[in-house]
Amino acid sequence: MKKVLLTICLLSLSLVGMAQTVDYTLRYDIPKARYEVYARPNFTQSQYNWGSAQVSVVTPSSLANAAFTVTSVAAGGWTDNSQAYDVQGSDFHGVGSTGLKVDLTANQETLLFHFTLPGGVCLPGLRLYINGVDPNSSVPGMLGGDFANTMYSANDILGANNLYIQNYANGGTVCTNCTLTAPTLSK
């Protein structure tokens, strides 16, 4: 019996290690004057059957209350489907897609979509929603909206396996190329 349990445990660990997962990031492209959202998978697959997904963007609440102008690039048609404004000092935008086939390469970014803010401004500090940390649907002002980041395979008909794991490089966007270095002090 102990051998059977050990075999099951080892098999479970190996399956978790082989799981297909995707991480998201957001950054501002200064030359193109736009915000860009990327996915980084841990697997390679040609014509991956990307299903429904949501990437939620958090902005300072000082931004005008309007949906983003989103341009889809990969994994389906992306739209700013839902917004919650001025919740705990932030605005929340749930950008979703029903999915489409896409070529993915392990540990390489795929541009999913890009967007501009109302008036075309660059506002520093935009970041992606942090599942389990940012306000959930029950928080006053969220209007019952679920802004959790998700990504499902179109082959997962029941939506049982969220392949999204985490955000990376999510410290907030910057709007300048300015890189200052401190002067060297001498005696």
C-alpha cells in the first residue's frame, strides 16, 4: 500500500511540473506611445488553442472614467469589457478575449494586445491586477465584477484549469526613458 501511495505522489508531482502555465506583464512602449500586455508561457506549441482569458489593468483613480481603446494582436479579440472606478484609490479594467489559436514559445513573450488611455496620455504607475490581493467582487465599488486574471485552453470546456499563474515585472509602468546615474565622488 505504501508503494502505491508513493507512486501516486510522485506521479502527481511530475504532472504538476509538466503543467502548461502562462504569466502576464504590462509595460509602456515609449516610441509607440502605447501600453502593451504580454503573455509568457512555460511551454511551446504551434497553433495553441487559446480559450477565454482576462487580463485586468489597475490605474490610479485620477484617470478619466472611460474604457481603454484596445487593439488586439494575438489570442483573439481583446476588449475592455468591465470597469470599476475609484475603488480604494484605483480604477480597474477587465480586458477579455474569447480566444483564438496562437503560436507560443516557452519563456518568450507574445504580445496579446496594446491600448491607449483616454486622451492618449501616458500615466505612470499602471499595473496588472494581483489575484488574491487586489479588491475582489464583494468589495464596495467593485459592482460585483470579477477582475481576476485568467487564461483557459479552448479544449477545457468546463473551464476547470486556469493556466494563468502570476504577473511578472509588475511594479508599475513608467513614461520616460530617463536613466540617471549618480556622480562619482572623489577626494
